Amino acid sequence: MGVLVEVHKRSAIGYKELYACVKDKDYFVITTNVAHCFQKFGFDKQKLFYTQGDYGLFQCSIPCHSNTYDNELQIRTMVAEQKNMKIPSELVPRCPVCGKPMTMNLRSDSKFVQDEGWEQAYLRYKDFIEEHKNLPTIFIELGVGYNSPGIIKYP
Ligand SMILES: [Zn+2]
């Protein structure tokens, strides 16, 4: 049996409790939530399709190329070094290719980067759906509304 978890950003359920429910199951998560919470609470990134981006990733603000970068160390350094809500200028994240500021990997306009990791997550999601289409599968839909219905609600 498979478990497909569909979560929208307004969901109020606790991630810890949700993970406890699915961690020993053949699960997959599709989400429009960009807050990086699934990974923080132990969900396997290989079982996660973060359709609208991930605050755990930086991308070039232009973007001059289609890579994303894990930002945990940079963010933790900024938090540790901030004073009066400001960080030292040298900690402002810069694109390693063009030097322009980096930004969060968030689908908010046409500059969203769908890198190889995003494409692989999409393919794993499609594979999960295909492999489970004739198997008993529980769909858990949490907080999925009409903000972006073409991603989860209608399909
Ligand atoms: Zn760049």
C-alpha cells in the first residue's frame, strides 16, 4: 500500500506527528509549502516533491544559471552573526557565477529555477503515482485549497 501526502502551506497539522504516521510506510509527499519543514522533521528528500521551491535552497536572483544551493550553513552563520537585525555585508549571499545577490528558491515570478534536483523530484513523484495507480493508496490531503489548484487540487 502506498501513501501519498499532499500538503499546502496553510496546513496546521504537526510535521512531527505526520512523519510518525508515514515514516514506516511507502509514502511520497507533494507540497506547495516552501518552508523546508518536511526535511527538518525527518522526511526523506527523495520522497518529496517541493513544487514551488524550497527555502532551504538559494538560487541566483537573475538567474544566470539553473543551479540551486543548500543554504543551511550560510543561514545559520547569518543568524549567529546578526546584530540589530543586520548581518555583515560579506555574509550577503552572492551568486558563484555572476556575483549578483542570491535569493530564495521560491516560485514567485518567472525567475524561479527548476534545477536538476527539482526535475528529479518531479520524476520520482510521477513514478510513485504510476507505480501505485492499481494499488490501494491512501491520499492524505492537508490544507490544499485553490491558491494554486493546478498543482495538487485538480490532478
Ligand atoms: Zn548569477
